[in-house]
Amino acid sequence: MKKQFMGSKTVLGLLTILLAGMSSAGAGEAADRSSAKKGKAINYDEMVVVPAGKFIFGKPGSTKEISLPAFSIDKYEVTNKQYAKFNLDHKYGKGGDNYPVTMVSIAEASDHCAALDKRLPTEQEWEKAARGTDGRLYPWGNEFDKVLCITKENAAVEGQPALIAPVGSCEKGQSPYGAMDMAGNVWEWTSSWNERYSVLRGGSFFEGRESSTVYSFLLSIPDDAKDYVGFRCVKDIK
């Protein structure tokens, strides 16, 4: 799937953020209580390992086999709280600590990763981390399930966007390597380019199921920043 965003979804985006801000505190507290009950604290800095080897890359009908060296990738999308540690001017609403950071350009995302001795993933690395080696269509398998991701299908009102969610909200939608939110929630910057456009992966709460496949991508001018775009980082394994 090939799309470009040049315009703005600002009005709906601001509405979405406002609604998310109104509900984020309660949602965050509920998530914390749930984790506490399970006796499981979430480490938002955790990375998962993607082993070296071959995998099936690309859209069905035009796939190819690619081999990559081993690397580690953030288990979760970078959160507001994590981003604010290195970007003191970053402001966000109360209760938004563990929501994915948005409104960041590719340069800002790259700088954040570099501050942690990491980098943005290539689109090939991103796809392998989301897809595994068997050519599946979604991180969890071949059938779409709105319970396993945050996309437009989760909207409370048909025809409207869903609400952005805290990272890791759909635990059962994880990839074969344990990476979370690689379908929906927010599009993610990669270091790959298509001519003069930057390549994003993963779909978002703003789009539907067709954008949440592991091979879907979005093209953007590199200095753009949107309320439905975030990122995660990778680290080479030496």
C-alpha cells in the first residue's frame, strides 16, 4: 500500500488528542492497576532480539527473500515520558506518560535514538521485527482482529478515528519476537527513503485494517510531524 501525506488531519487529530487527554489519566491508572494485579511491572525501555537470517519481505504477489544481521528493537513505541528525558521542551497532558510520543519529525526521532546509542530501523528491519520469517500479513497471523491492534475499527463512532492508546495495550497482538504495537496505534518513522520521501511503517489509530498489515507503508516529507506518527529505535548486535 502506497500513500503520501502532505496535508493535515489537524482538526480530527486535535479532537482525538483532546479526547485522549480526558480519558488518559483513568486509562493509565487502570493499566497500572491491571499490571500490579498481575504482579508484572512493564519495562518500557525493554528491547527484543531479532535473530540474523532470511525472511519474506514485501506485499503478497511481489515478495522477496531478504537476509539481515541480528539486531535489537524497542519492544514498545517510544513514550512521552521517555522522549521528555532527552527533550526537555516536550510537553504532554497529565496521564500521558506511557502514550506514544507524536508530533516528532524524523530528525527529532533520529536524535533521540542517537542519544541512547541507537538508531531508527530500516524498513526491512522494521518489517522483519513485525512479521517474523513466515510471510504472515499481521504481527499475530494472517487474519485481521481489531482486538489485537488500535485502528479505525476500534472507533466508538463509525466513521471517526479511534483514540490513541498507551503503548502495549494489545498484548496479544505482539509480533513473533515480542514487539508490541507494530500494527496500528501510530505510524513509525524508519531510516529508509523512497526518492525524496521518508518511509513510515505500521499504520495508526487514524487508519483502517488495510494500513495495519506488516507490509503497508506511508510516505512523508521528512520534516513533517503528525499526531499519528511516532517511532521506536533499534540497536546493532555486535
